[in-house]
Amino acid sequence: MAHPQSPQPDRKRPRLELEADPDEKPFVNHPTLYFDDGNLILGAGRTLFCVHKSLLSKHSTVLHDLLERPHSRFRGLTHVEMEETAEEVEALVNVIYDGLRIEVQELTVETFPTLANILRMATKYKITHPCEDIVARIRAEWPATLAQHDVKE
């Protein structure tokens, strides 16, 4: 007589389906500030900057002290997750790599946000030369008193 097969309990764990957000993108290397010979990865959101630790440390005591602490590793390099946005980190790193020069031709309402990012980041990370240049430029182009403005005209 044939025995009806008793149902076997499923011995496999149920598969957990992780719902992936179709709009979510993996890490993206910054198009101009991800150097193949860099030895430090700065993360800002999903953007990665592969830069040179010695160059950042040379121009900023704050970054120097930050980079002396132990950090995780990513892609075989020291990885520091920054609290700033990718745009702010880009502004900071560009200033350091451009020899602490500010490349904004004209101070306008359109260019001011870029200068404000640079000023904020340079102040936070104690990189004095760009701060002094930006403040001097703002004072020269946007005088604080009417008399100074009239002289400028």
C-alpha cells in the first residue's frame, strides 16, 4: 500500500527581500578630485574624493589632527566620512589643490554661494589665506558704508 507523502517541513530559511530603491545610486567617484595615487578617501554623501593626506594636513591643522585619529578603511585606504555636503568638500579640496587661490572672476549674486562655501569651509578647517582673500574681496567690491561705495563708483 502506498503511503501518502507527508508534507516535509521547509528547512530553508525564508529569503528576505531587501527592497532596493531604484533611485539609490552606489558611491560615485568625484570626476576631478579622485586621484589614482591618492592615499585618503573623503566621503561626502555618496561622493568619494581620493586625495593626498599630506597635502590636506599641510594646509589645515584641523584636518591634520582629524587625520591622525584612527579611521575605517575603504578600498584599501583610510576613509573619513565628512559631515559636509559633496559641494562643500569639493570647494575645500579645490582650494587646497589650487594653491589656496580663489578662481572667481567677478563677485556677483551668482558667484557668491561658491565663495560662501569656500569661506565657510576654510574658516572651519582653519585655512587662513583663502579666508583673508575672500573677506578682502567682499569688502572691496561690496563696501560697508555709503561713503566707501561712493568712492568706488
